[in-house]
Amino acid sequence: MAIKKARSVRKIVSVLGIVLLFVVLFFVIGLFVDIQIILKYNYTPIPFTFTLPFVGALIGLLLASRITRNIIGTK
């Protein structure tokens, strides 16, 4: 029972880590895009800094579920 619990905790931590990595990555990309739009056009129609992390979270969640399923070997 303890081994099964340790696997589930390890899976949760790894999924959260991967999702957080993608959220931060997409946040930085959105920040860069916003800065470029502001510098070039002097306005930003869509705040990419706050919309891209949601996309990153979805992509990270999908990839994390695939990765952890293969690494940990849950059935």
C-alpha cells in the first residue's frame, strides 16, 4: 500500500513540475511578444503575457500525463 501511495505522490509531483515549467516558459514567451508589440506598434490588443500561460498549462498537462504514464508505468 505504501509503494502505491508513493507512486501516486511521485506522479502528482512530476505532473505539477512539468506543468509549472510549461506555464513559466509560455509566460516568458508571452512577455517577450507583448514587449515586441508595444515597442513596434505602441499598444497591445491582447495581453499575451496572461493568456499564453493557460495554453502552456494545457500543453504541459497533456505532455506530463503521457510522460508519467510511460515512466512510472501506471496501468
